[in-house]
Amino acid sequence: MKEFTHKNATTVDEAVSALQGGNAAVIGGGTDLIGTLRFHCLPDSLDPDVIVNLKTISPSLDYIEDDGGTLKIGACTRLEDIAKSSVVQDGWTALAEAAHMTASPHIRESGTIGGNICQVNRCWYFRKENNRFDCLRKGGGMCFAMMGENRYHAIYGAVGGCIAVNPSDTAPALVALGATIVTSKRDIAAADFWDVAIPGSTVLDDDEIVTEIQVPAFSGKSAFVKFALRKSIDFPVVNCAAAIGSGSASICLNAVYNKPVKLTAAEESIAGQTIDEASAETAAAAAGQGTVPLTNNAWKIQIAKAMVKKAILACA
Amino acid sequence: MAPLYQTREEYNYIGKEGVRRKDGYEKASGTGLYTRDVSFPGMLIAKPFVSPYANCKIISLDTSAVEAYPGVRFVLRYDDPWWSENGWTRGNASYGWGAQYDDLLGQEGFFEGNRMGFAVVADTENICDEALRLAVIEWDVLPFYVDPEAAIEPGATILEPDVNPDTNIRIDTREGGSRDVMGDVQAGFDASDKVIEWVWSEEEETPAAAEPGVAVAVWRGEYLDLYAHNQVPLTTTETINRYFGGALKINVHSLYQGGQFGFANWIFPGGYKTFTMLAAICAQKTGRPVKFLFDQMYWHNRSYENGVYYLKCGFNMDGTINACEQLVISAAPEFNAKMMHGTKIPNFNGMHLCPHFNRAGNVCYRHGMRSCALMNNFFAKVAVETGLDPTEIALLNDGCDGHDMDWVMENIKKPQDMPQRDSLQEVITIGKQKFDWDNRYHGPGERILPNGNYHGVGFVWSVGWANTPNQYLANFQGTVAIQRGDGHVRFLARHADGGWNHETSVCQIVADELGAAYEDIEYRPFDDVGQDAAHGEGSAGFIRTAVIAVEASRKAKQMLLERCCARGANDCDPLFPGLTPDDLDTKDSTIFEKANPENVKTFREAESYQRQQYPSITANHAITRVTWDTHYLTRQCSFIDIEVNPETGEIILNDLVDVNDVGKIVSPDTLWGQQYGGSTMGLSHNLIEAEVYDPATGVRLNTNLIDYKWFSFNDMPGPFSCNLVETGMSYGPYGLNGCSESLAATNSTILIYAFWNATGKWVSRMPLTPDKVLKALGKI
């Protein structure tokens, strides 16, 4: 592992200042970052020289609050705490379910929601140890997955030639629930938070830190569903969150593209309708629109449809 | 030949639940010593460079920057003079199972991740990691094959022209050689109502255990102390000594390693002893203790289930199988023992074609899977073609060596004074009742559940893994010693930590046979005591270790009783004056007079009595190979209940019932652990495990436990019922045959039939991942 300087930030400003020194990264639970460093997945130039610990910031970024109907979650709040929070479970069910289905109990006890939404996109070529593949995401000349083993890759096409997927479980829930990501600089609608080309995963500047997630009050029903090969621990093959209220519907898929995918056609199809097998299936068919299956991942389109249907039915 | 040592009616420890496992405290508390925990003053760390290509050769290697990196103490290169000075040539390395030419640290890399080129010895692991990246290498990147069938297609590039300029095939038994042949296959096909042919294949798996690859070497003058993973430490001594010219005095210590048979280091010297060997060389070169690490070794030691099977079966429509023929294209040879020696199928032809291709070498992890996959295929296909209940087909074709069970009863069980029981009938009867098979079984695709899922049931059966103490390595030995001074009993023999509680079952036998309290018996297999034992009860190897434990314990007991009756120095009275050994017995670490149980002495008193006149009580027993007429008489079977979701392709495991005839139970806790663990492995094999390679580069892509999917217990179905049967129909002590990974093997392809039963679709490649299921169902 490349040697780095570890800094315990005591304030958000101090953390931002540390990031401004160049080639630095923040750490919350560390469940994504440490593995990437440990196995030399990235070229030296992309590995940080400085790691800034956010867990030492005061006042703590570890909290869950219902602020007059708006849910506020500190960026360093652990996923397990969100999953177990009755406040989240009762008012924003999809988010609690998404947190609960993330990874494994050990990782949920360490990993934070800030880390979960900021994690680097997933591709086994990109993350192969010893920086084996100099892919587009690292500034290289080609996407190895495009013509290679792409069974888990994007079904909605490439971004800048890259077909790595965003693997976050909480991301689609936040998008579906209309959340806002609060950073050290600004407020960003969740739907816009991941809207970037490679090599980034989020729109965050290099010296910008997520401090809080705000989710507006929601009076309908929401649900999160996930398809993974293992129940005990796994990234999603496809996940889906739905938030359906009176006359409105918000549906978001993830692990199918470089960012969460809002399914406008499905939302229009189900909004205001009685939720049943037929209406859910009709809406789910929209998940097939715009897909670009690769050599090995056409099965994910079928999974995506099934997940959309399941998420809608869970909101009945 | 009756079972060795008839079973007594009463035991204090054998067969009892809740016996505290011997390695439990150390493992649960974290105080257990693993090889990576070993540390010596001044010890250096070493790591090898690994090939970034699937097939390559170094044209030039510049390690000057590596050597100059602060903290680097030595760089061992493939062209170091040590190799030639010690007579090391490429020919010293060997082919392992898998036909990969696996050099210690060669100029060539035969698969991505193959250690090669050079190794760095430095002050810390991190310095090794950083220095390894500084070499400047000019490469000759060569053509490769990661698909074994592609490697043998006409016109394929020859991968090793110096080995064979004409072909990549290393083993071909189609025209003869060491293939498995019984009866007349063609005559069997001719006599059949129906003959079918099909192709079936499965992807390859990776094993993993608690501790990654490591070896520690410490030179003490002419002595070499090695700390290394092992299955049989003696073979490490033999191999390392041979490599060093036979002049070394070696002590091998095998600490906890967490499973995997010590990475099967006895199988091929070019494979797993590489770390031990490289540690020894680096320690010799630097004059300091060296710990050699290889973090990625799991991902470059393949299990060997993969293969393409060309299968042909002749059968009658009543379910009688007349002939089976198979050609398997795979790295490792096929085990056909279960089909040939555990059924009444009279005609069998098993052929093997082994290509050289650019994946890492195979080892025999889970190798029972291969033979069970073959057996399950044949029986499932006959059930599909005849429409008969698969349990009936199993019973109809049960037998030994081509003979039916009536013949076996008259010609084997009765003459050998074996229990006259029918193992398969018993395990199937129990399993059907517990599973409620008769109510759940139905025709293919006939039951759709209210949730829209297909419902299916599956059944498989197999044959006990090992039936004789002769099997495999017969040079095991061990000693039962009563410690002078405190009277506690030690079982002395190195063996590998297989991770399955095998010390406990050995100690249970010693306790009962010696008459000692279980708590007074210690088995720490770490130190080099000059003797090796096979595994304990979680392994089929227990059939061999149990012989040692019984015999050595009985000898020790006799010595103890004789000691109690012998006169002391200066002709003083014995401990039990006027009595003979026949008048005495032992219990709970005491010796007592049978006719007067109040007259009692402790082991400590007996062992310490007249200590200046008598040596300690130590009783050794070594297994010698004997020529018994042994047969596979015990059986096991499994039943599974599944659902298939037609929208996602997910297979949901609802219920599993396993029934295993282990002959005789010594430690039920150990056996259950192995049953549940094995079943988890087997179902994981059915559903998700598969290595994935990049087709363009031959680089393995899923070399971590996120991308390499593997079941944990949390992925298992419930309820989940493992059941043990004791027929005593094996040739080990008390009629035991151990248990091994048997259910991992038996269950490894249980979904072949279950999926067909659920959907009416036959799948030809495993694992049954959702993409394959959706394709079979016509969804994609």
C-alpha cells in the first residue's frame, strides 16, 4: 500500500483545507477506500498522499434528525444506524431498506452514508489489483469491459466509453425520495449528484465534502428492492427504489449505468394508477426502453424490469 | 474381514455430543498461532513478483531500482547463480494436476499471477510491495489459452514446444493408458433399450482458507527450521531436502492454517512447497530468518471441478443402467471410483484428455465433486429419460464393482462378517421421511406456486469417500505418551489444521481406549515429533488416523498396567502388589483393581512411580499397508426443495435434507459441522461459484471475495437437516469411514435434476446463475 499521511480533521473547514493541499482523499468508514489502496487498483498518481478523517470532526457528522418533517442525516452516519432508525423506517422506508440491504452487517457497522453515495464506480477491470488495466476511467485508451467480460456492467450505454456502474444501494432511494446532498460548498439535488462523465463518480469538487443528506417529508409509500447473487453480502446486480404518493411516482434504478437512472416513463405509467400486477408490469416494461445490451449482460434488462415491478408492488 | 475393532456398547466419549473441541479456546479467543504470527528477531519479509500476463517470458530484467530501494536487503532473481550452483534446472519443477509447468521462480510466466522473475526480501511487507513495482522488464508476451477446449483445437498454437512440439495435450487416455475400464461398454449399449449422449460442463472454482500463503525459514547452522502450511509435513521435509541436495537437517512445524489441507502441499512439489523453498533460499542468502508471503495464492490455485464432459449412457426403461462412457476434457484426472465401485453398472469406460492451458495449477480441493458430478449426471439423465422417481433408480442400480446388492450381501458382507445392512436403503428411507419426498415429488414443471415460481425437488446419492485405512498415504504413525510429572496424556504426531476439529475425535478415541479423562489429553500437532498422522474425523483421512489412535492407546494402556504390577528399584513393591495387569483396568485417568475399585491410583502416580528406574510410557503405532479385500459399502444422499423465479432467474433454496452413513460416529459435533459446511459448499458450487477470465488477456478478473461469489451460511436455506447413520460397514476402526467434504461433493450438482423437475428444462452448464436460468426459460 502506498504510504500516506493521515489527518484527523476537527472541523469541516479543516478537512476542506487539507483537501486543498492536493492529491488527498477523505475517509469515513473506509470500506471502499482501503480496499482500493490495499490492492493497488489505481496508478500511483491517483492514490492519495493524504487521507483526511472525517469522523473526528466536531460537531459530529454522525446524526439522524427529523427536523420538522425533513430528515437530516450526517454524512458520517453509519449505514446500520440508518437501517435501524425508527425515524427513517417510518417516514422514509426505502432509505432504511436500502441501508439495511447494503453489504454485510460488519460493513454496515463501519460504512457511512457519505461513503456509500461517494464510492467509486464498480468494474472488475478498473479495480483489478496492481493497476493491471489502464482503462478509460484511469485515463487510459480503452474500456476493456466493452468487448470483454461485462456480465455486471451498464445496460443503458456507456459514458465517455466507460460502462462501469454506480453500485450504491442508498443512491436510488435518495433519488426516488427527492433528497438533497449538502456539501461544504452547496446543496445538490440527489438526481444531479452523480451526473458526471468519467473518471468521476460524483459532481463533487476535489476540495468539497458531503456533510449532510436531507430528505423531504414524504407521505406516500416507498420501497427499495435489490437483486444480488448473495443475500449475505453483495453489490447489487440491479437495485430499485420507488416512492409512490397520491398521483405521483418516483422510480430509480441503480447498478445499471454510471449513475442512478430515473425511470420517467415508468413513473408516468404508474402515477395515479391502482397498483396491481398488471399496472406494475406495464410500468416495469419501461425499464427496457433505451437499453443497450452488451455481449454478456442482456439478462440484467430482465432483472431490471423485475425489480421495477417488485418495487412498485411493494408500494401498494 | 470385519471392521477393525468391533464397536463396544458403551463409551465415555466416543459418539457423545458436546465434547469441548480441542482447538476451540485458541481459535475462539484469537490466541491460536498461525504461521503469519511467527516472528523472530531480525526476521525479514519476502514477496515474489507475479506475472501480469497469461503467458509470457522475460527478455530482460533490470532490478537495480528494486535493489536500491531503502529497506530492501536482497533480491532473488530467476538468473541468480544459486540455481545453477545447486543443480536447479527448469526440469526440477514439475507438472501438477492441471499440467501447468510450475517453476519456483522462473523466467516464464504460465498464467497471470504466476510468481516469476524475482522476489524481494526487505525489512517490511510494505517495502516489498513498493519495491516489487520498480523492476524494469522487457517482455515477450505469448499467445495463451484459458479455455481448455480451445487449447486442443486443431491448429491451436503450441504453448510449450520444448515439452511437446506437436500438441498441447498432456494426457490422453482415449486409446488406452490409465483410463478406467470395466466390462464391455459397447455390449452394454447394445443390450439397452435406449442409448443417449450429451455434453455437460461446469466452470472452475477457487478454494480459500483462513490464512493466505506463507512460509517462515530459520537456519540454525546445519539445521533448517521451517514453519509452513502442510497436509503431511513429512513430505515437506523430503522435498526440501531433495532440493537442497539431501544434506539438510530439517524441522517442520505446521501451525494453525484454517483449512484446505495445508494447500495440498504433498501433491506436487512445484506447487505449494514453493513458498517454503523460496523462504529457505532467501533465509540462506541473507543469513536471517525470512517470512515469505504470497497474498494472492488463493486466486492462483484452482480447484479442479471444471471440465467438459462428453457422456453416453445405455439403460433400460425400467431404470437399469447397462453402460456408461465418459470423456472429460479437464486439467485433472477423473475419479471414477464411485461409479465403478459403488454401483452395479457392469460396463464403464472413463477417459481423460488433459490439455495444457494458461490457468494456474489444479489441486484436489473438493475433488469428490468431480466424481459426484459425473454420477449425478448419469443418474439424473436416466431419471429424465425414463420419467422414473430418481430414488428408485438409485436403489435399482446400487451395488459394488458391477454386482448388485444381493451378490454383495452373499459374497462380501457375510463372508467378511460385516453388518448385513443396506446402507442406501437406510439413508433413502430416512431422507424420504424427513423430507416428505412422496408428497413433494412430482413430474417436471408440474407445480407452479401461488407466487408464480416453479417448484422443484432434487435427489442425489453417492458412495462413502474412503473405505480402507490403506487408502493413499500409508506411512502415518503416532504416539500416545503419558507425561511424567503430571500424568497428562499427549498424542504425538504432526498433522495439518484442516479447520474441522479433528484433534477432538482423536482425543475421544484415546480417552476411551486408554481409559483417560478427555480433559487430560492434549493433541497439539504443531511440533516436529518425527511422526505424521492423517486427519481427524472431519476428513476421510480419519479412517487412517483412528487406527493409530486405537492401537497406540491400547499399547500405552498395556504398558501402564504392566508398570503398575512391576516391582520397583531395590525390589520394592509395585503399585498394585500381588496383582497382574489382567486384574486391573483404567477409567478417568486412574488405574483401579477390578475386584476392588476402591484400590485406585492416578496416571500421575503410576507414571511417576519409580521414575528413576523406568522410562516414560510412550506407545507408538505406524500404519502398514495390508492387502484387504475392501469395498465401498456405505452411502449418502440428499434431497432438496427449490423454487425458480421465472422473472429473475433466481433459484430459491427452501429445504435440504442430507443423510450420511459414516459407519461409526466418534464426534457428532465434528461430523455435523462438516455436513453443514460441506452442503454450503456444494450448493454454492451449484449456484454461483465460477472463476472469470478476461478473454482478451487471460487475466483473472474476480480475485477477491466480492467479485468471486461464494456462499456463507447466511445464504443457506432453512430448514436444513443433516442426519448421520451408523451401519458400521466400513473397514476403519469400529466400522467408521470418516466423512470428509462428502456432502459438498454429493450436493455439488443436486440442482441438475431439481431444476429439470421444476421447469422441465435441462441445463448443460453449471453454476446455475440467473443468466443461464433466464436463458433456459426463454426469457432472454
